Amino acid sequence: MSAQLWRRWITALAVGMVLLFTSSTIALGQDSKPSGTVTIHQVQVAFIGSGTSGGGTLRFRGKNYSFKLGGLGIGGIGVSRIAASGTVYNLNRLQDFNGVYGQARTGWAVGKSGKGEMWLQNASGVYLRLGAQRQGLSLNLGADGMVIQLGS
């Protein structure tokens, strides 16, 4: 991995951690309204630290947009494949979906059985609330910085 890519991941992790820990919890305001939906497919490897790579589809204003994602984090152990789907909140402009997200996650996987939840928020105020199905062998309770980029 190139030095530039490592710097990008470290920056994503740092910004993600700041986003997570500066707000006591990632929570929706009472005036938040659904803006769209999202599906994500990713692989997560964790042993105290964690790494994530994958992609997905954003459905916004009647159109589908593909994206790639990747990130680094802390917490958890094991390897799992994750298929997640959920609701996007506070997305007013498509370009606001791009960026560095702070992610809090919980979940488990044993073989083909597993569940989890993920909450992501970026600096533009876009919030994703996802339910996840996991496969593999893992136990997760942690936080990540994740970069999402449309157009892949």
C-alpha cells in the first residue's frame, strides 16, 4: 500500500474518531427525515484493530448510485462478510454523500449466522442507520473511520 493511501486511511480513521467522540452518541435529531436508502457489501478483518473494504448502492431521489468504501478502526476480532441495508438521513445534495464517516458498530458472526448494527455519520451531517447480516467468525464492538466515494 502506498504512503499516500496509508495517509488517507489514517486521516479517515482520525476524522471518524473525532466525529464519533465529539458527539456523545450518533443520534438523529427529531427533525431528521429519510432521504434515501443504502445497501452495502463489505469484508471486515479485525484483531483489536480492524480494516474494511467494499462497496454498495445509494438510492436517492429515484436513482441508484454505486460507491466504494474502505476504512480502519478499533475493536473486534475475526473475519466476516457483511451485507447491510438501511436508511439515509439528512442527504440534501448527492455530493454530500461522499466523505469520511465515523462509524460505531456492534455485531457477531458464527458461520452463516450473524447480525449487527452500524451507525455512520459524516461531516456534512449525512447519517446512515444500517442493519447488517454477517457471515464468518467474528465479534465486533468498535468504531471506525470510513471513506465513501461515489462513482465506482
